[in-house]
Amino acid sequence: MRALIDRLEQEGTLSREEWIALLEGRSEELAQYLFARARAARRRYYGDDVYIRGLIEFTNCCKNDCYYCGLRRSNRRVERYRLTEEEILACCREGYALGYRTFVLQGGEDPAWTPERLARLVSAIKGEYPDCAVTLSVGEHPREVYQLWFDAGADRYLLRHETANGAHYRSLHPPEMSPENRKRCLWDLKEIGYQVGCGMMVGSPGQTAEHLAEDMAFLRALEPDMVGIGPFIPQRDTPFRDRPAGSLELTLFLLGLIRLMLPDVLLPATTALGTIHPRGRELGILAGANVCMPNLSPPGVREKYALYDNKLCTGDESAQNLRDLERRLASAGCRVSVHRGDHKTR
Ligand code: SAM
């Protein structure tokens, strides 16, 4: 098994059978071997810097009905909110003063946020903070809309592909959503010139090692600048409420594999990882991650952005709590970087 990890590092990819063998044959000892290589790879490109992004969850209204997500339109239990432009700009102001140089605007696919309205917001943020990057994460849209936001100044776009396998994708989403459109969006974003992030939910219902092998092949083909992966966590008001959560152990192993396959990629230790284990983020950093995205939303709405149960939004997850995050990162041999944290080689 170590030979497969060595080959992944040298050649940057494996065959489908090899991915499956590695995933099914993994052990604690193999994981430690992988993580040491992954940390060395990260260090070659990024040193011990971990980039921080201020995450502004600006609307929890969504027209989609993804079976796993607490924001799905059929969920009548969630209290819906939308931040105003002024509230979002106030989050940026606070974040800037704290040292954040990337703002991630994430939300459901909310029709009240028309393309033009969001473009105006992006221009306003870039006008006030020209030294900051703006990342959008607002789902699937026509290419022209992505172009409009790019022209308004958006630098990056996060859109998880969730799973690269078509049948698996359909089992996680309602019929009106398609794996083809998801992938089309990612290729459009890349062609337009965004720094693009994709990624999968680990341990989502029905996921197999074969699916994960397809995910790795998709990442290899797309060559995203960022990869966001986190464990699936059930949410009590969704059809997947009784499904088991994805594991910490598999998520960490995949983080290590992704770091070795795409050594210069920006790789977050996600909130979901911090939610399933008290030291989840540090363990993610030790497995090769190099980005954290603390929550910069107004405290009053944080609990309403309930993608899954018990989602962290206070304590170290809070953007205001940089001291504690620094302490945690130091325990993993890393330090917070206040730079924009662009992709190193593109
Ligand atoms: N609407 C945008 C989109 O679809 O990309 C951004 C918001 S969406 C809620 C962000 C991500 O949350 C999804 O891509 C999905 O991977 C993750 N997510 C949603 N429900 C989840 C769950 N139950 N467990 C873990 N992650 C979840």
C-alpha cells in the first residue's frame, strides 16, 4: 500500500482499481505515512501558513431541494433570513479589521438575490477593499451570470460537485438537478477565469469506494484551485435524517490523498470536520489541509444556517476568535497567514 502512495506522489494519479485498493486497504499506520508525505508536500508550496477566509452566510433561502441539506426548500422548520447589503458590508468591515483578506459569500440559491443585485454587492466590496479576494458560493447558474459576477470583480467560486458519479448524484438530488449541469458549471467557471473550488461530501448516503475513485479522477481532470471536502452529517428535517454521518477517519485520509495528488491545491479543514470531532480541524491540518474558513456572519443568524445538526458556529469557529484558532493551528505546527492566500502556481 505504501508503494501506491509513493506512486501517487510521483505520478500525480492512480488507476481506478488502485484508488479502490488504497481506500479499501487503508489502516491507521498507512494513514500516518500518507499524512507525513502530505504535510511535506504542503510545506513545499505553502510553508506552514494556513489561510483564513471570512465566511459570510448571507442567505439561507434556497430554491433547491437537495435531500441532504437543511436549507432545502421543503424544510418548513428552518427560520429563513437574508442579510441586507449594509449588513454584509458591515461583516466585511469587521472582518477586514480582524485581518481577513478573503470574504466568502455563501448562500442558498435565493431568487431574491438576482444576478445584478449580487454583482452590485461584489463591486461594492471590491471598491471598498481592493486588496481583498471575493469568493462566491451560490450554486448553479448560467455561464453569463458567472461572467457578470467575474466582471464585477469576483475572484473565486466554490461549487462542490458533491459526487462525480451520475447515478449517485441523482440519488442525492431531486430530478430537476443533474450531474451534467453541475459539472458544466465548474468547467464554465474555470474557463471564465475564476479560481475554482469543487469537492465531495464524504460518507454521503450510498457512497462507495468506486464513487470516491471517480471523485479522485474528476479532481485530476478538472484541476481545481481549491477542494472542499467534509463529512456528510445528517440534518433532522431532511429525508436523510436517519443516515449515518461520514467518518472523520475517511475524510482525513482523503484530505491526505488530495494533497498528494494536487500538491499546490488550497484545501480547507472544514466546519463539518470540526463538528464531528473536537480536534477535527487540527487533524485536518495535520492531514495536509491549509485553509480555515471561520464564520463572519452576524451572530444572530449563525444558528439559522443549519445545513446539518449541531453545526459549529461559535467558539473557535467564530471569525472573531482568531486567538484560539491560532493556538489550535500552532498545536498542528502551523500559523495563521493574513495574506489573500491565492493559489500558488496559477
Ligand atoms: N448553495 C450553494 C451550493 O450549492 O454550492 C452553497 C451552499 S451549500 C449549503 C454548501 C455545501 O454544504 C454543499 O455543497 C454541501 O456539500 C454542504 N452540505 C449541505 N448539507 C450537508 C450535510 N447534511 N452534511 C454535510 N455537508 C452538507
